[in-house]
Amino acid sequence: MDAELTDDFQDGNALAGPLLEIFAVDVTAALGCCAHCGSTGPVATLRVYRHAPGLVARCPGCGEVMLRLVRSAHTAWLDLSGTTRLRIPL
């Protein structure tokens, strides 16, 4: 059996430290890749629209949605389904 499929795993709390390190930086400097056209560039170059219930960020190349962020008083929802990857400088 593959190592990934055994009972030798930790729960998602093991991600707390690594994710805190990543999201404690300025993500606008990260390089994002558009899932639609493959264009890559800094998050700061995305076109952000505030007319929705949150923020919608579109690819400057093809106009497809790369990121959605909605916040309430106690929760934030981040949808990166239009982004294939983020390269975040640490």
C-alpha cells in the first residue's frame, strides 16, 4: 500500500504553522496562474471588482475570474478555483 494511503497521517491542524507562514505575507506579490488562459502574473495586477457581495478578481489577460473573497464579521471565504497555483515569496 502507498504511504499516502496508510493510517500514518496527521489531521489538518498540522497545516496551521505552514499556512500561517504563507498567509502572513503580502499575497499581492505572489505570482498567480490563470486556470483559463495560463497567464501568470502578480496578484496585484488582477482586475478587482467590488460590485458583488465581496471582491471578485479577474485575469487581466482573458477576464476570467481567478479569485473571490467574501467576508463577514467572523468569517472569510476564499475561492481560488480560477487559479491553478500561487507562487508566494517568503
